[in-house]
Amino acid sequence: MSMMSEFRDFAMRGNVVDMAVGIVIGAAFGKIVSSFVNDVLMPPIGIAMGGVDFSDLAMVLKEASGDVAAVTLNYGSFIQTVIDFVIIAFAIFMVVKSMNKMKKKEEEKPAAPPEPSAEETLLTEIRDLLKNN
């Protein structure tokens, strides 16, 4: 089997295609959450904290000198990224929780009773014949 046909078989499996769709949707969702945090959530929080812009929060480790830029520890951006992560993690948790709930309901459905064995069928027929006599 050639390498291309093996790759085609691998890529066309349902799990790989599902994973690819999940990655694309996840990347788009991540961008939406980042925009929500940066553009909608953090400005009101910054105003409530006295006009703080979180993206500008930084600690200067070494001052700028000449053409060399200052070395800073940008903890404001880190705070925004942590909030992004918490929102995405919560959303994924809710999706997994709902999927597990649906899976559990599916498992709880009563299965059809198994067919009686040949011995049980024969004994049932014998019992019915004895009742009729």
C-alpha cells in the first residue's frame, strides 16, 4: 500500500475529520472569547478599578537605554489570558457535561429482554400443554 493511500485512509476516518472540525471551531471560539474579554469584559472592570487598562499593566524590570527597549513583565496581558482560559475551560466543561448527560440517558434506556433459550421455550410449551389438559 502506498504512503498516499495510507494517508488518505487515515485522513478519511471519522475521528480525524471530527477532530479537524473541532480544532477549527475551537480556534474560532478562542478568538471570539479573546475579543469578548479584551473588548467587552475588561474595559468596564478597568473603569471600576479607577481607569486601569489591563493591557498596559506591566512591571519594568530594566529601563530603556538608547536604542534598547525597556524590559517589562506584562502581567496585565497575562491576567487577560487567564480570564480567556477560564471562560473557554468553563464552556468546554459545560459541553462535556451535557454530552455525558445525554450519553447517560442513552445508556439508561431499557434494553429489550433477551430471547428465551431453546430450553426455556420448550419448558414453556410443556407447561402450556399441561395447563390445557
